[in-house]
Amino acid sequence: MPKIAETDTKKVLRDAGCTVYYEKSLTKNLGNYESAKVTVGVTLPIEPTREEIALVKTTIEKADTIITEELEVQLKELDGK
């Protein structure tokens, strides 16, 4: 039986550019037949480091600010204000 080469699986996967995408959505009923849907997704490398996770969280916070501000602009336009 041929010998199976031992490899560092994490390194092989990272070097190959393998990632994992994960997403969650939440829809909240606002009453008056209105609802709001929030979806957050992230693509991470295999076995992310603490630093990578911290950077992702910071980036999500920045993205949230940008998107929230843009939604406010879009809603005002829809309302004709």
C-alpha cells in the first residue's frame, strides 16, 4: 500500500484560497404591513486568526454605518421627502 503523504491540511486549504461563506437573515415585522430584513454575511479563510476576525468585525461595523445611512436616503426618496 502506498504511503499517504502527511500534509498540514490548514496550510494546504489556505494556500489554495479556500474560504467559507456564512450568512444569516432576520425579518422584523414593523407593523402596519411593513417589515425590515437584515442580512449579514461573511467570507472567511479556513481557520481565521483572531486578528482576521477582529478586522472582519470592524469592517462589518463600517459597512453597517454606510448601509444604514444609504437606507435612510433611499427611504426619504421613496416617501417623497
